Amino acid sequence: MANLHHQAAKEKQIIENRHYYFNSNKPNSNPISPITREQALELHEAIKQSHPDSFIWGHNSFKIINLAGYIRLSSVAIEIVPKISRKDNDGDTNTARKVLLDMLYHSGYCNIHLSTASQLHAAKYNIFELIGYVFAERLKRELSRGAIAYYVQAEDNLSVLRGKLLIKQHMINIAFGTGKVYCQYDEFSMDNPLNRTLKQALILLSKEITNSRTLSLLRSCLTYFADIDENKVVIGDNERFKFDRSKSRFEPLFNLATLLLAGRTAFHTSGRKKNFALLFSMDKLYEQYVTAAFQACGLGYQIRGQEKFPFLKNGDGRTVHSIQPDIVLRKSSKSAIILDTNIILDTKWKIFKDKIQREDYFQMYVYMMQHEAEVGVLLYPCTDDCADGGKKGNFTNDCKSGAETKWKVKYEFTGPTAGRYLYAFDVCYADFKKAKAQCKGAIEKICNNRQQNA
């Protein structure tokens, strides 16, 4: 059994996506930092390569933006929770955790649904502990139905003939009088890339998790993989494993295990210790969440996510720069709602402030011209406590249950590009069912508006 000695940091802190100050001499109601300046420096050093724009230094302060997840440093473990309210003094950590897990599920990062029991854990444990619990609970359930094992080809010196005798290798046995026969045979084995990856993820979680219930589940799962050599486990195994129908039940677990293993960084903090991080860019997460909502809302259009399009070429005809809008809806006359033009959609994980920012409409202009689209749509997260289920009565109009979908603004390009329109809509990040309805409603609204103006 692998050594399961815990590496978890002694101190644990929670940081929201907001400004923090290092002493009480601070403006307004901004909070004092829960971590020291030295810990903040270490955090910045740890994430500056993978998330260079997510840490901002200020005068006697710092700010985390567009980042969520968990990171263990040399002296502190930090949970970074997303900002789910536009009010700086109205953070709700438990709600933020549930929102983040739901977004991870629907966007495909963590394709294991959060059960009612797991939701109850959200009030007690950080996002990493929750993901560890969800992983262990689901894996235990699947292993109880049977682990994945199959016949693999093996070669070895045996006391009796088994399978096929390999003459060339067996001649060595004869020369040295070993009394062995060198055979090639098929062996029923669990030692495969899937199980190696799952075992390594279990070992990693067992070193990081502190909750006794989760640790019990992890150790129970590890007994199934006792005969697998942990030294053979490599992250690259995920590139050599293909899922068929019989193995598909393990695919979400395999993907999550790969994500966890990728969180082991090579950045040394002190001595032999290493950081561990499971961090998500909220920009990217919201983009994939909205893409999933469009794919699931039943419009019947061809939906392309992150489609590259050559933008600049050099003298040799080689592409030197490509543009890549978040979502492209291809025009269609066969769907329930006729779409007579391509539509370019781009997500923005930031608060919409009355108008589209200059750099955003220039970006959309280029996207629309290159994709021959007459409509561009910018999609923003709804604000004012969308995540609280409306309990505080602060839903925006577009986020109220049953409310008519309305655009926030509508612009028309002029001059040679007249006839092209740019819209902005809200999409709820806390309720996927509502997000699907809003995505469908936005396209219906645009198509109906085009037909009326035709």
C-alpha cells in the first residue's frame, strides 16, 4: 500500500475574488487579508505562469480576479471562491461553492453530479474536499459493480509451459540450466492505464484530504488496486486509453482523475515540498458552461465552440494569427426557428455596466466580418444575487423565473458594415435550466426581431 502520509498545510484560508488589505489602514469596507504578505507573494509566484492576469498587486493590498479553486502552499492551503454577487460586502462562501461545482459539472470539467448528500457537505468543507468526496463516493460505487480488467499479453520465465514458448529467449535458459521456460501468454489483469490513473488520483487525494469520511472511502477504493504498481502511473496514460460501452461508466472519473493529477506542479516552495493546485479560470469556465447551455437548449442549429479561423498570413501563405470566437451558430433553414445568418457569440465573465466596452465591440466586429455574420452577441453573467435563488429579491429581470428574455443593449454598425447588429444578453450561471431557457430565448428574440425588420 502506498504511503498515505498527509501533506496538507497546517493553516487554511478562504479568499474571494476581491480586494484585500494587509492592515487596518484601509479604505471603505474592504477586508483585511486572511493571509500574510509573504503568503501572498508565494501565491503570486505559484500562479503567475498558469494564470498571469489573476493576481493584481495594489498599494498595501492585492486582488484575485477571475479565478476559483484550491491551492496548497508551504504554510497555508487557500480556497479561492468565485464572486457571485456584485455587492463587495455580500459574499456567501457556501453558495459560491455550490455554484462553482454546478458550473464544473455542466461545463464538463467535473462530469459527476453533486448529490444531495454532497451538497450538505458544502457548508463544512472547501471546494477541493468536496471534489475529493464526490470522486471517492462515485468511484466506490462503480468499483462495487466491478473494476475494469482484461487480458493483456505478458512474457516471463515460468516453471511450466503456459501459452506460447519463445524459442530464442528460451535458449538462454537452456544454456544456463535454469530449468525455466520462457513463455508468452495472456493474463487477466487490472494493470491498465485507466486503473493506474485512478490509483494515482486516489493516492494524491489521500495525502491532501483531511475529512475522515472521505479518507475512509479513498482507502476502501485503494484496496481494489493493491496489485497495481503505482510507479508505473503516468499522466500520459489518459492519451492511450479509449472508452467503449463497457468502460464508459468510468470515463467521468477518469477525466476528473486526470484533472487532479495535472494539479501537481513542479514549483518548489521550500525544501522538498511542492505546491498542489486545482484552479479554474472563471472566463474559460463560464464560456464552456454557456456553450453547454446552447448545445442543450434544443435550437437545432449547428453549434461550434472555439472554432479557429485564419486571420493573418505571411508572404509564404502561412497563418501567423487566427481568431477564435467562443461560439458560432451556423445559419439554418431546417430548424424550428429559421436562422438566416451566422451568429457569433462571445462570453464575458464580468459585470455589464450599461454599455459594451470599446475593446469588446472591436473584437466582435472582427469576428463578424471574418465569419460573414450579421449578428454578434455578447453574453454576461447575470448579477444581483442570481445565485441565491431569488431569496433576497435581487434577480435581474432576465433572471426571474418565467421572465421574457430581453437584450440589455442593441447596437447597429454603420457605414460599409451597416445592417450588422451587436446585442448583449444575461445568462444565469447558478441555474443551468434557466441558462438554457435564456440562451434559447435570446436567439428567438434576435430571429423574431430580424423577421419584423426584414
